[in-house]
Amino acid sequence: MQKLAGVLQNFFNQAHAKGRLRRECFGNLIYYRLIDDSQPFRRGTVIFEEGTLIPGYPQIGRMIRLDKGLKEQFTKPFWAEEKVDGYNVRIFLLGERLLGVTRGGFLCPFTVDRLPDLIDERIFSDHPDFILCGEIAGPENPYLIGSPPFIKEDIQLFIFDCQRKGEFDYLSQAEKHQLMEHYSLPSVRNFGLFKAEDILAIKQLMMTLDTEGCEGLVFKEDVPRGKRSKYVTSDASLSDIQAMARYLPDFPPEYFIGRILRSVIFLDEEGISSTHELKAQLGSAFIDGLLKAIKQCQREHRVYHRFRCRLHDRANARQLLAHLARGDGHIQIVKHRLVREGEFYIFEFDKVFQRTTGLLGELLSGEMVYD
């Protein structure tokens, strides 16, 4: 970190001493990631030994009630962009290497392997100091269960912000749109500029997204470091519950309570009656999920989800497996298969949910339970 300016050097020395800065390796590349917010730097900030700084991407506050929230949060016009259900990445050039780092500040073997398929690298030849912020989504990602309904296979990239290395501010919407068009970059949908008073138009847009099975919107003021907020549809909350109820004991109650509240408040605000169909969907999400878990536990003595990814380099599959194994100690990562199919290696692995497996194993074997 010899090339860091004095103030920055002192900050990272202090953060490292307090255990907030972790040393990481990606092959022969050494870097440091910030594991907690520490002003002015955010969690997930990454710094490389030669001095390159990649700022952490900020958490965006969630709006639960749209009509009240827009007036409360925004005094200036704001842009409405689609919120895509994927995992957050920051893409940049380091020397000659195109890299991708996750929200937590990890260089991701899967992302790095697939970036040439997802983006035109010419932008970094012309602008080597740029960082592209986006979401990678699709059914063949290694992190999330579930996928946007409009992606039927593999993965896609959706860019929503651009900034320069070592800077906190993002490019304006006009600059970003120009880049997207010039380099044919994949982008989230932008629905235009709104004011808080445009509540009816925004609600109509949300209803359309809900019908399409999309996740929701992100609202952004177009000023330096402008205010941001996100809002999700009822369908998105229900989809999360449907995907994760199968592994209910492995998630905190707040995960499901929050999504139930969001869904019901969305229905109330939009004046949608709580129909028998909606009630049945919510009930079946829990019941069907748990029944699937029970059947899987009885059949295979474990409860798991099988992930499938495509990679170009076999070694990246091994790196990905090691990376995933560092996660939640209650989730076990087990390799299933790695085979060559055409231009890709198909890598399949299981995430075994050990709390769910243990609880159901005890209950199904006749163990005594005390309430």
C-alpha cells in the first residue's frame, strides 16, 4: 500500500489494527477489503497493494409506503430505474486484468471468469479509471436462489452506475446514458424522470412491474451523491418467500416477517383486495416449501439446493468452491459435478442447509420436542 496518500494510508493502518481490514488473496493478487463501514469508507471498499482504491457500494434504504415515502424522501426530481434481482458487482481494470468484486469486497472467481461474455471491454481501453456498478442475475448464478422471470438460462449483467477509481460520486445520468449507448453496455431499464407529485404514474408503473414479475424500482436524485431509495413489488416479496421457505429454520424470522409486511402494505396502498388466491399463494409458499424439504430430508437425509454455473476455466470452479466455503458456517458447500460441455465447464454444487437438515432429521426420527 506504499502509494497511498498519507491520510488514506493512516486510515487503513488504523482500520487494519482494529480488525476492520482483511487481507485477501486472489491467485497471486493481494488486496484488502473493509468489513465494516468506517467513514468516509463503506463496507466492501477494496484497496490493492499498488494503491488502487475501489469504493464500497452503498446500502440503499427501502421505502415501504410509496405515497408517503416519496414526499418524505425526495424534494428534487429523481430517476426511476428497474431493480433487478441479482448479486451486486463492481467491474474495473487493474493493469491488464478485468476484475469484478462483490458487495462484500471479494474478488469473485465466477464473475471474473464470465466478464468477457457480459461486457464490451472497449470501455476500459478508453476509460481505464472507470468502475461499472451493476447486478448479475440469472438462474445459473452461484449465489442466489431464484432469478428474474425474463432470464431463462445462464446469467446477464445489468449496469446501473458508473464512477471513477478512488472517488465516491457517480457519473450523472446524462454521462452514464451516453456511455451505455456508445459502448452498447447492458443496462437496467430507466423509466425516466419523476417528481414526488407523480405518484399515480409511478404506481401505474409499479403495477406493470408487479404483473411482469419484476422486483421493483430504485429512485435516484441526479445530483452528486444524491438521495436514493428502493421499493419492491408484492410479487417480489412473495417470490422470495416461495424460494426460501423450504429452508425456513436457516433464516431469521425477520426475513419472512419483513416480506409479508411489504407484500400486504403494497396491496393496501394499491387498493388490491386480499383475495383467496393471494392468501392461498402465501400459505402454499410456506407449506409447499416445507413439504419439499421434508421429502428431500426423508429421501436423502439432507436439505439442499443445487446450483449450476458455466465457467470457461476449470481452475475457477475450484476457486469458487473455496470462496463459497468461507461463507455462513451453517451452510455446507458440496461439489456435485464438473464436466466439459461445449465451450463451458458445467459446475454443479449443493448448498446444504444444516439447521434445516438437523431440525427435520430430529423431528422425523421421533425426537422429543419441548415447546
